[in-house]
Amino acid sequence: MRIDNVHQFTEHHRFYIYRDFSLSTMDSKILQLIYQPMVGAAAVGLYQLLYHHVLSDFVGYSALEPQRKLFLGLGLDMNDSGRRQLADQASRLEAVGLLQTSRLLLPDGEDFIYEYELTAPLQAEEFFRNQHLTMYLRDKVGKFAVIALRETFVAREPDELAHAELFKENISIPFYELFQLNVQAVDNELEQALSEVAPSRMPEQVTVPETAGIQYGEIILRFPRHSANRPFVEKLRGNEQRMAVLNYIAYKYSLGVVDLCRLLDEDGIFTGNGELLEEELGLRANQIYRQERKREGERQRVLAKTGAASAAASGQTSEGAGPEEFAVQPEDQLEVPGQLAGRCDIAQYNWLMRNEPHTRFLQRFFPGAVPDWLERVFERIDLNYRLPGAVINVLIHYVLGAREDARVNKTFIDAVASNMLVKQVNTFEQAVRYVRAQGKVEETKERRKSAAASSGGGRSGLSGARGIRRKPDLPIIQEVPAGPAITAEELEEMRKLARKLDGQK
């Protein structure tokens, strides 16, 4: 409790209590054996005093009363020393999470009202999972006392069950198998009445990540009864952590309840002990997701073709009702590629690239039929990537026209289209600027490569601009010019010397 001046916290200030729980026998035992050694008997007495301001069989608010009642109930003097003692005991409760104190300023700005919001004590297992509380309790009572305290809150199972490895089968009946709700009739009056009598103070909404929202009941209703994995799936009831994992995987890979049940029914999803293999489940869910995306892309292409064919058959597309044509400004015009040189000028070529469908524009680069794989690539870019037609035509110009000496493949085309999507190229003008920027990048690379090649020949110990050592140049043995011919006497002397040397050996 942060009080700057003791005169702001006196016995004349009013207070009220709020709690939304009731203490059980176990809670009282935890207060006496765990919390009291930590905060002291006086602080636990204050907690009990505040708790009983609201009737034991009620939750909610207490009446507004002066704090004189707290001073008298704790036997404190109504002076500065008593005020400091009360604030100190409240601070101890706040530090261990049993109390939250707030100060409300009245409209006239001259007085305060104090709110004491009580919190239920932690259960034993939850308390001993809290590291800083457990360490503080250890500092107060000792390590062995903490171990003994933890044992006093748990009743162990019989040795006959603890040491035996028995197969556990869940034979409980879930709600939806025994009861049926009438979901057709909606009682608006009941909902309105419940909202009116709801408490004005609602608990804080905890922000949770997006999930698929699949409940255990939905899974067990659709899961096969005679499946070998059904006992493992039934163990998911009440296991919030496992259900959160399943919902996250279903949300990540857009899986429905039926798809999730089919995955849980497959072999290798659970271990022999019934533990869920999260990595294996995520891997198989990813495979289903990729297959579904592939089917969805093919479905969209088929529907697009069917819609175009039906529109053409019914005469919906006519010359007068065609799409609007756009002119190309001189600063946005691209050069005519070599394949179309002499067949059209620069203005005609750019007008076709700006206004013609990509299927027609693609055909102009081939004397005959367009290769099937190339047509499918641009069809997928059109229907799945949803690039505008003019942008696709600029892409065709860049891939087929501006890069005459480069090798065209599916990977390169898909990489360029993906880069356009990332850079949000949505108009013809943006596509032209993108192509020109890529051309400058390629020219810069070519200049660097040529400069490296030219500088590499003149260096003696370095190769190019990278500074990599290479073998030194070795001198080439020049051909020795022939001298005068050997006479017969000299040749005989050489033979004698050779025979002499052979004899010595």
C-alpha cells in the first residue's frame, strides 16, 4: 500500500470490500499453514476480518463503512502508529497476492474511499509451482518444513495401485451422448434477464491468441467409436494444454473438425502410453494444408475457364462492352524485343502490353503454339497470385523479351512474380519501373564482372577483385637453336665413353 501521508489513510475514511469467492476448509488450512508463516498472524487476521464483511454465502460488495471498524477489530490505536501498522499488514497481504487496494477520489476532490479486493489463496499445487513464493516460505520455515508442508496437502494413492501397471480405460459418458439441447428455440427473454441480473463488476477479459475454437465434445462426437486411438482421444477431456495445441495446429493449417479427427485416427500420432506427438501431427497437418491449397488453385483455374467459356457462349462479351483501353505515356514505354522487331513499333507494342490479355500477348512471342508448361505458369500467376493483366504482360516482356540470352524456367518466372507481389507492384507504371530497376541491377553486375575479368589478367598474384591467390606464372622453356653437326670422330668418342661407363657398372 503506497501512502504518501498518513493523514490520507485514517479511521475516518470510508472503505468497502469486494470478493468473488468463498473460502473452503482447504483454503483455511492453506492460510494457516502456508500464508501465516509468511505474512504473520496479524495480516491473516486482517484478511479474515475483511472477508467476513461480506456474508459467507454471498459474493460481491460490502456496505460503505468508516475504517474505524478495522482499527477496532484489530485492536489498533487510532493514531499515526496504528495507521502505519494497518497499512503495513495490508501491504503484506498485497505482496503475496491476497489483497488489492485501490483508492477512489470523490467528485468534490476532498476525500477518498478505499476499496479492498480480496483474492482467494492459491491451491497447494499451484502455490508450490510458484518459485518466488516457495523460496520465501523456505526462508521463513526451512527447507524440510516446506517438504513436510507439501506432503500434508496430498493424500497418496494405495501402494497396490501405485506400483502396479494397470490399463486405464475411460468409460465415462460425455454430455452430448446423453443429453440433447434444443438449439432451434432461442429464448430472448431469458438472455435479457440474465444480462440484467449479471454482476456489474465482470472479471477482466484475458486476451488469448486466435484458435480454431474446436471443443472436446465436437471431436469425440465425430471420432470413430472402434478406433484404436479412441482411448487416447478420450484422455484429452479436461486437458486444456493438449486441446490448446490441437486448436493451434487446426488454426494454423485451416483444419476443420473432420480433418482433425482423421489425423488423430491415423497410426503414429500417439505413443504407446497415449502421449500426443505434436511434431508428427503438425507435419501431417502441413501435408493436408499443401494438398488443399493445390486443389484450391486447380479449382479456381477450372472455374475461371468455365466462366469464361460460358460468358463467350452466351454472348456476354461483345466489342462494345469490352474493358476500358488505356494509353501509355512516352516515359513509360519499353523497347520492342527482338522477337517482335519489324512487326510493330514501340507505341503499338506498349499499347498491346498495356491493354491486351496476357494469353493473347504471350502468343505473340511464339510462331506456333505456346508451350503448355509456360501457359500453366502464367495461368497460375493470374488466377492464384491475382496480378493485374498489365503487370503480367510486363512480366512476360521482362522474362521473354528483355532477357533474350537468359534461360527461361519455371523457378525464375515464379521468383520474379513473387518479388512483384512482395513489392506490391499493382499497376502498369509500377511494373515498368520495376523492370527498369532490375535492368540497371543486371547492368551493374555485368560491369563488375567484366572489370573483374580485365583486372584479373594484369595481376600477378591475385585473381579478380576478390583477392584470391592463384598459382604464379611459370616461365615457358624456349626452343634452343640448333648448333653445328657432330662429326664421326666425336660420335665415336661418345660411344667409347658410354661403353666405359657401362663396364664400370
